[in-house]
Amino acid sequence: MPKGAQRSPRILTHRSIAVRFCLFVCTLVFLMGMSAIAAVGSIGELHMRDSIRREIEGLGSGYGIAIGRVVQGGDLDAAQRMVNSMAAVPGMRDVRAEGVDGKFLARASGSTGAGPPAERFDLPLIAPGGVVVGRLKYEVSESPMPPPPFTAVWPILIGLIALMGLSVPLTIFFVRRITAPLRQLTDFAETVNANRLAIQVDIKTGDEFETLARAFNHMVARLDTSMRRVQRLAFVDAATELPNADRLQHDLRGAIAGAQRGGAPGALFLLQLDRLQRVGETLGAEAAHEVLTGATARLRTAVSAAGAEAGGAPMVARLSAEEFAILFATLPKTVDLRGIANAIAQPFDQSLEWREHKIALSAILGAAFFPRDGETPEEILRHARLALKAARETPLRMRFFSRSLDRAAAARLNLEKEMRAALDQNQFRAFFQPKIDLRSGRIVGAEALARWVRPDRSVISPAKFIPAAEEMGLICPVSESILRDACWKAAAWSREGLCARVAVNVSALQFADEDFPDKVLTILNQAGLPPQCLELEITESMAMEDVDRAIRMIEPLRAQGVRFAIDDFGTGHSSLASLTRLPFDVLKIDQTFIRGLSKDGHAPALVETILAMAAALNYDAVAEGVETDEEAEFLRRRGCPVAQGFLYSAALPPAEYHRILRQGSILAQRAGATPALDPVA
């Protein structure tokens, strides 16, 4: 019987071992009794047949002596009468008396009738003095034996019935006694099947049942250990020993149900530790593990203190590499939610130390409340993540969910749908901002800028759709669409003999694609644009992130004649040593320096330094964002060869740019060249 378990009452059914064994024994006893009766009847029949045979043989011997006497005396009539008398005996078939020479002396047929005889007899005819005077031959038919009388069988039947009646209870008793350990094992298996693994079965029989019971106990113990390990792996994060996402979902569902039944409301905070994942990438796995352990300890301490303030025991869970969740199942109405959020995030304002390194992990916090912000764990998690995402854009790096965030998410989803449709319908077009030679005033090229031209001819600024495209993963197809459109337009102008040099911005995701050089060359070949007419602008940060890779991406295109420009120079963290290795052709001075010429006393010196550096490195220099004559004059005197900006023109539709390109110079028509569109760089 398993320890700690009660035996359930068992009912004997036609399938139970005891009943089946009892039926087997009773059937066996019945068959044995019937076999005994049949054996007794067969033995009696054989005994009777043997007695009859001996009587027939004795009868034949007597007739043989009598017939032999009369045959010796020559009285054949007397011999015939004796043969007739013998043939009249029941069972006789054919009686013949033959002489020594085989001739019939007398013959008679019995009354039994035709048919094969059961047995033939051949006895000598013996005359007085022992002389054999012939042979007596007769046949005996098979006669049915009478059944044994009931008086001979009924004692056996009564004994058989008594034996069967006694065997039933005895069989049940002994079978139940013998199979008692088996019932214990059955009860034990049913208990284990009900997920009660912390039990054992105790059988001391010294036979195979005890061996089987020990095997069961060992198996269940190992199963219990394995189940506990599986449950731990299923609901615990291995790296931090914190509950994982599945456990959070389970507990969050229970907390929401409690709040919906009228309990206190609760909250789910999501905490993201920026740069936690980069630790492993820069310092290795050991550093990542130790920093994660330290961050987890800080988080536990902070959450414990916040829980004491809120009057509860919140659960801390790890959802991903950098994301943690803090679940407050209940929160008093008077609690300071912002104070709790600050208490959770504050410990990460201080750097974590690992050996000689100080590692800063800034915390971003988003929260959603239930049942106010959702009725399911999925809703609460989604809304908390929306708040976490919005927190990145706030100075406090903290945000609580509001319905406006949900509406903004829906708007972003709708925008993504529209942008995908716009890509399919080729609505992203290149507009062209002229580049001007400051000495001659002539157009020497243009920068292709992205615009979204809707079917109603309205134009959407890239400031609205480029960030969304980057967030949605659509920046690559949008950028390729602009590059393709710019190359096709420039190829058409080149065939007219016009200046067709065009510069196109390259996105970081485009440049990260290993097939980037091949894709650019394919577009050039399809458009029919000479590679010398294409200039690709790469930001300073993109080039400096991995100098060797940047060189590997640039060289195949430069070998074909494509030019490369460093865009937004001066806003990143360029290394002069790396800058000299990069195979660039153009250095673009960022517009922040140009705008600062009249406001910042250091800006002129910085611009002059950049121009001198470009000349020393044999780069062409382009100043972007030129808006006033004073800025243009300053650049012209400092030797800057090319400029672009609203002073000359905003980005123009292809047809408008084509018109002024045919004129060649823009300085005389500067005022008239400005399009009736919102100027967007």
C-alpha cells in the first residue's frame, strides 16, 4: 500500500484476476469430473465386452466339441441342427462347420443381418480322444453396449458438484491473498498517475513482487526529481535564477483575475538595462555573467524596498537579455507610483564595477496597470512595452501607459501598411537639391533626397517617414527605391549631354548588407548610368564603426568609378589615422557648422580647419546647409569649392531640376528656382 495514500474499495468484475482465475479452476474441475465419468464408462464397457467375448469363445468351444462328436459319428443332420442352434444365439452372424478338407459339413446364418462383422472366430471341431475332425467358424456382430446405470454415475456427479462449490471460495481466497501485492502496485500506479509522486509502495513478500515494488519506488523517485528539474527549467531563468516569461504570464494571469474579482489593482513594470548585452560583446562572457549577477542583485534589493513601501512582495522576472519585469499583484490606492518607479531605477544610476572597468547601465522603465489597462496578460505586457518604448524618448526615461500610446501604435501600424503599399506602387521618389560651384555659379551636380509622393500629388517629408521606415525595417527597400529612381533620372540627363552627377545617401542597414556593392552595380547597369556620375554619401559614424569592413564595401565600387563622400563630417568621432585609410573622394561639412558661422565664435575656425584637412587629404569639400550670402561669401574666400542649401534651391522635383539644369547656372535665377513645395532638406 503506498505510504500516505488510501486504498480505494475494489469491486470484483468479470475482468478481475480473482474472478477469471476462479472461472478457470471451476471449468478445469468440471472437465476433470466429466473426463472421470467418461473414463469409468469406457472401462465398464471394455470390461463387459471382454466378458461377452469370453462367453462367446466358451460357447464356441462347447459347440465345437459337440459338433465334433456327431461329425465323427457321421450324423451330419445332427451337426446341422447344432449349427442352427448356435446361429440362433443373439449376435451371431454366420456359423459354418467345415471338414478337415475344407468342405462344408453344416452352415447357418444368424438373425443379426448383413453388415461387416465385429469379430471372427475359428475353433477346432474336437472328437472324443482329442482328434480334430474339422473347423468351426463363426462371426459375431457389434452390438451397442447399454449405458451404465445412473446408480453407478450419480456418486461421481455429486462429488463433482461438491468439489466445484468448494473450489470457488477457496480459489477466490487464495487468489486474493496471492495477488494482494499486485493490487498494492496497481493502487500505487494509480496514485502516481494522479501526480502524487512523493509516495512509495511498501511490499515485503520476499518474491518478485517485492523486487517489482523496489523498481517502482526507484523509478518514481527519479521521475519526481526529473519533473522538479523540468518545472524549474520551464519557469526559471537559468542565468539569474529569476522567474522567466512563462512564470510571469502565469502569475500575471492570477493577479489580473484577482483584481477583476474586486481586489486591489496591480501593476506591471518593465525595466530595460541599456548596454547590458554589449558587455558580453566587448568584455566577454565572464564579464557579462558577473555584471548580470550584480545588476540582478541590485534589482532584487531595489524591488524589495519598493515592495515594502507598497505593502507587498512583488515578483521579479527576466524576460530577455536586457529586459526585466516587476509584478505588483496588488497596490494600495495611496501609493506613490512614480516614487516606486524611481526606487526601482535609481540603483542603476551608479556604475557597476568589474575589475578595472566601470560599466554604466542606464535604466528605462515602462509600466501598465490592471485591470485599467487590460484584461489579459498579453494586453498588459503589450501596453507595458509601449510605455517602455515611449520612455526612450522622454528625459526621465520613464513612462506609464496611456491610451494615447495605443493610438500612436495603431497609427504606426497604419503608417507601415501605407508605406508597404507605397513601395509596391513606387511612390517613393528622388527630389534633387543642386550643388553649386561657388566660383562660377554653375550646377555641378545634385543630392538626391527622398520624398513620398502620394497619388493625390501631396508630398510627405522624409522627416516623417524615414524614422518610421528605420523602425519598421523598411529603410533598405526605401533607400534602394530612391537610389534606383535617382540613377534612372540621371542616366536620362546624361544621354542629353547634361551634368548628371548625383549624390545619394546610403542608410546604415544598406551598408551593412554584404551584397551592397553588387546591388549598386546592378542598378547602375540597369539604368545605364556611368559609375563616374554616382556619388554615395556615407555618414562618419557608419565609416568609423568598422574601418576594415567599410574599405571592403567601398573599394569594389570605387574601382568602377563610383565616388564616395563622408556625410555630416565633424559630428562623429573620427580618428585621423582611420580617416587617412578610408578611400573617400568628398568631405561634406555638416550644416551645423555653417549655421554657426554668424553665431559661434569657434565655428569659422572649425570650418577653416575642415577645409584645410580636405585639401591636405586631396578630398573635394562640399558645404551643406548654406542659407545666406554671408555664409556663401565666407566659404568662397576660404576656398570651399562647392555648396548646397536653401540659398540656391530646396530639393526640386525631377522636372523642375531638369529645367534649371539645362540653364546651367542657378545664381541668376536663384529666386525663381525655389519650388512651391515645403522646403525639406
